[in-house]
Amino acid sequence: MTDMIPRVSKEIVGFAVQNTVDVIGLKDLLGIRCRTGTSSTHHSWAFFELQSFIEYKAREKGISTVSIDPAYTSQPCPRCNHISKNNRRRK
């Protein structure tokens, strides 16, 4: 993970720069392991670290970051953004 997080954050910010993106939206993943049933706090550190690296590298490139509430973000249709229970085949 020590090598992976810096590489992934660099790729994300690099993609944003290459595609002239002004803002990177990051889901607020605080407490994600609590919601999934895993009680270890060690796992949440990787999410926090990745988010911190992305914010730092984006700031260096003049790109803003915003925190997004993750509620319902996986429900819209990827083509038209319509939200319906029929869009999801499983949980």
C-alpha cells in the first residue's frame, strides 16, 4: 500500500490535468468499514491516506477537491442518470 497510494493518486490527478478538470469529487468514506460490518480502523486509514494524497497533489496543480455524500451515488444509470430500482440487478 505504501507504493500503491502515491501511484494511484498521481494517476487520478494526472487524468484530471490531462482532461482539464477543475474539480475532483471525492466520496466521504469516513466510517465505510462500520457500514460494511468490518470493525477494524486500520482499513479506513488507506481511504483517508488516498484522499489526502489526491487533495495534496490536486492542490499543487490548481485543482479543487470537494467532498461528496456517498448516499445514492451508485444508483443512477451511467448513461442517462435516471435513478430507479430497476437500474440495479443486485445489492
